[in-house]
Amino acid sequence: MAQSSEGYTGTAKFLHWLILALLVAQFIVAWTMPHIGRNTPVTTLISLHFTLGIVILAVAVVRLAWRLTHPEPKPLDGVPPWQTGTASIVHWLLYVLLFVVPILGWINASWRGMPVVMFGLELPQLIGTRAAGWQWTGGMHVLLSNYAMLILVGLHVAAALYHRMIRRDGVLERMLPGR
Ligand code: HEM
Ligand code: HEM
């Protein structure tokens, strides 16, 4: 589909800010919940971490489907190509992480034999409890969420602020509601 010159659709903006709100809640829960070790019981906070993570995965699916059918608007005039190129790379890496992080978490919860319950319904175990060769998924889940995701979101927010405060070119404004 060709890029439109208009801004983001209301749906794209809503999904963008919804994911931010869910991620803020998710990191608060993740950093507050008990450390997950070999025999950790699944407390309410841990269970909430799983549920919120699956909700983020579901919203990411809707968001990616919307994005594939409604491409990003054309870059604003005057923004250097290296900036629009870097922005695209960061946006796609963020999309990848919105899938890979919760799926790794789900695989690791399965590996630990911890139930993942969504509104009373237990979701399928993705791999068998303590299945050989899958232990690394926990460490990778923590690494990608606590480091890769936070660093990329940090870069992304710094870029938005740079456009707002230094270039003053309207890039941030086009993701804000009602424009
Ligand atoms: C985008 C969604 C998610 C984010 C941002 C996220 C983030 C995190 C973070 C930051 C930690 C480390 C907490 C600490 O510092 O001690 C963690 C641990 C964990 N999360 Fe998630 N999580 C997400 C989704 C999920 C999902 C969907 C599940 C399971 C269904 C899950 C299962 C786990 C498990 C089992 C651990 C412990 C891993 C280990 O230490 O070996 N997470 N998560
Ligand atoms: C305070 C936090 C945030 C701010 C200020 C912000 C700002 C923006 C702005 C201004 C754009 C439009 C860029 C352009 O038109 O080139 C954008 C797009 C985008 N943002 Fe954010 N963002 C934030 C958080 C996040 C988070 C947490 C994620 C995902 C983990 C994310 C993922 C994306 C993606 C994938 C796009 C591309 C457009 C799309 O496909 O919807 N952003 N953001």
C-alpha cells in the first residue's frame, strides 16, 4: 500500500498509546513481583504479570495487522534520510520485541510449570515442564525486556523530544490525539 501524506489514523494513535500504558503497568508489576526462581509459588502479582503480558501480545497482533494494512505516513519534508531510516529500523525492532518478549515469557512460564491464566481460562503450555534445552528463555526474556526494549524505547522517546524541542518540526504532534 502506498504511503499516505496524511497523519496517523486515530486507531494507530490509540493502539500506540495503549501499548505504552500497558508496558508502564507491566514494568511496574515485573519490578515489584517476587523474583521467580525454581520453586517460587505463582502469587497474584506473578499471575498478573503473565495476564498483562498476554494482553500486550494480543494488542501487538492487532497493532501489527493495522500497521500492515495502514502504512506509516510519509516522512515530514526536511527530515534527513538517515533519521527517517533509523526511525523505521527502531519502529520495526520495537514491533519484533512486542512479540518476542511475551512469547519468550510464555515459553519460560511453561518451562517452569507455571500456569498462565487469562480471565479464569488456563492457556496451553507451549513446552513441557523443564523440557531440555529451553532454560535460557527466562534469562533472554529478562535481558530483552529490561535492556533491549528499554534502551530502544529510550532512544525512541529521545528522538521524539529532539523533534519537539530542537527541530520543532511536528513529528511528535502527528502521534498526538486530535491532530
Ligand atoms: C511485553 C510483555 C512483557 C514484559 C515487558 C515483561 C517483562 C519482564 C521483566 C522486566 C522481568 C524481570 C523481572 C525482574 O527484574 O526480576 C520478567 C520476568 C519474567 N516474566 Fe515477563 N514480561 C512480559 C511478558 C511476560 C509473559 C506474557 C509471561 C508469561 C506468560 C512472562 C513471564 C515471565 C517469567 C516466567 C519471568 C521470570 C524469568 C526468569 O527470571 O527466569 N512475561 N518479565
Ligand atoms: C513516551 C513514550 C513515547 C513517545 C513520546 C512516542 C512517540 C512516537 C512518535 C512521535 C511517533 C511517530 C514517529 C514518526 O511519525 O516518524 C511514534 C511512532 C511509533 N512508536 Fe512511539 N512513542 C512512545 C512510546 C512507544 C513505545 C513504548 C513503543 C513500543 C514498544 C512505541 C512504538 C512505536 C512504533 C512501532 C511507531 C511507528 C508507528 C506505528 O507503527 O504505529 N512507541 N512514537
